[in-house]
Amino acid sequence: MKQLFDFDEIRPFYDEEVPEIIPSIISEKGFEHAVKYIIPDVDYNKFCNQMLSCHSKKDFQDKLAVPFLYQLIHASSSGVDGSGFENLSPSESYTYMSNHRDIILDASFLNVMLLENGFDTSEVAIGDNLLIYPWISNLVRINKSVIVNRNVPVRKMLEVSKRLSNYIHFAIKIKHQSLWIAQREGRAKDSDDRTQESMIKMFNLGGGSDLKSNIASLNIVPVSISYEYDPCDYLKAREFQLKRDNPSFKKTPHDDLLSMEKGLLGYKGHIHFAVSSPINKQLTLINDKLGKAETITEITHIIDKAIHSNYKIYTGNYIAYDLLNEDQRFIDKYTQEEKELFENYIQQQINKIKDIPNKDESFLKHKILEMYSNPLKNKLIAIGDF
């Protein structure tokens, strides 16, 4: 398939490249260590032979990625389900845009839900800050990932953003391949999910038409991801205190690896994916007389309202809201026993934070309560019940 732009640095591998890349991945000691750590009882030689038998991205997902995800769902959650897929057509290509909770699993579990509902898996936009080793980059590109270049010099930012935008338009309109991207760079550590206007500006760079037409051509579908428990909640709270105490604090690659590990293996409770209708009908209602900046703001509000309205609210969200606000608004949504269990859970998470100077338990508890109450707060605002 011919294309007007060079996407070789960021695109998923072509199927014919897969058999050439796999031997280089399985020969890496780091990859072997990671596989044995995540799957302790693995027969590594058998695993490698399975990988070597993969001759396409679909092979890799069918034989290895999807079975592993089902094992992970069984081991680290009480189940994953979804709603709203009747709003979509398997013959269409979409840009799935979601809130961002887990570094790896948001898009991975969405792909499981897509398969269960008769859709093809999506490509996945992933930041290169997570691709600490070359074998990780190769592995995710076999798994249909698109690389998002971060921390580039200012003089290259426009070029990099335009290439990504061109690729997304190419994937949706020419390859007819759906793609997942988070609504913002990085996770909203406090779960106060907001679409970054810079994402809409980036989408617009590669459209070749006016702003609303460019966005409409991407068929954006807001997706609400709701985890009952976030196994990284204490790591996020820890980062909040470190940044509070030292504004120049920066995470290290080790911090990202730890978050990926805890997110993968930690207990998540129930997980729900709520898929909205594409936003195109709502785009037509935006006043054409608005300027570009105002139009972009309106688009982010449409996406945010869809995501916020469709959160699944768990018992812990109600308890966290009442504890944070010293209120009993939702006391009918939980029992005293459930409240005590949730408070014990939060204390256990705080107890895991051991390597922080001047550990501020009150602050850490407040931040974790915010993480669990913000989805409920935003849902109430979105549905007009705040």
C-alpha cells in the first residue's frame, strides 16, 4: 500500500517483518527475565517456539497476547466487561479515545472487549518513554503499537506531531484500521480525566481540511474505563508527595517499570469499558462562527462529557466521596462493613510506601481518596446531578 509519508520509525511492523524481528526479541536476556517474572511457571523454550511460529501480527495476538491477557484477567481481577458496542459497526474504523488508568492494560483489555464483540483489535498509540529497551519497542510494534515520540526538542515538536497525525489519518481512512489513544499524555494521577486540547490540535495537523472536518474524519469514539481498584494508587500518591516536597522531582525509568509491573500483576477488582457513539453528530452542532481555539475547547468538552457520563461507579467510589467530603450523601450505597474494608484497603496501600522522606500519611490518604472519588464527582457533574 502506497503512502505519502514515511512512518517507518513509528508504525507497527508489517506482517512480513514479524518473522525477522522475533528471533532478536527472544535472544534478549531482559525479555527472558521479564517473561519468567510475569509468567513464573512458563516453559521458556516452548514459549519461544510459539513466538517463532508467529508469521503476522494477528498470529502473535491470537497465539500469545490474547491468551496471556485472559490469564491476567483471571489472576488479577474479578472480571472485565463492556457496554455500548451496539453503537459501533465492525465494518467501520474508529479512533478510540479513552481516559488513562493503566500504562499497559487500558488498550490491551479494550482489545479483548473488541474481539468479544466481533470487532478487530485496534492499533495502540504508546509513548516512547516506556520503551526503555529496544526489545520492548520491537515487542509492542509486533502487537500493533504506534510509537508516540515524547521529550523531543521544541524545534522538532511540530514535525513529530504532524507525522503522528498523518499516520492516524492514514490508519483510519486508508488502512481502515482502528486505533486507540489516551485523551492526554500520561495518566491523570488523581483520576480527574480531561482531554488535552493539544491532542485535538495534533489530530487536526494531518487532516488536510477544516478543523471540524479533520476531526470528524477520524471517527472519534470516547471510551470510559473504570477499574474498581487501581493497584498503582499508592505509587501515584507517593509521586504526589514527592512532587509537593520537591517541585523538580522527575520519575525515573525504574519508576515506570515498577508502575507497569504493579499495573499488570496487582489486583484490579472489576473492570468495565463503556463505549460511546462516535462524536460526529455532536461536532455538527458546534457553532461554525466560533474561532479555532473555542472550537477545540468545545470538542474536548464533548469527549469529556461522554467519558464522565459513562463511568461505572463502584462501592469504593461512593465511600471515597463521602469520606473526602465528610458527608453521608451516598450512605445507602454501602454497608458499614464495606466502608471499614475500604478504609483498611487504603491504609494497606499507604503502608506500602516505605521509601519516602517525611511520609505524610494524611496527605497520602487524601490523594488516594481523590483518585477514587473524582470519577463519581465528574459523573455527577456530567449528568447534572452534582
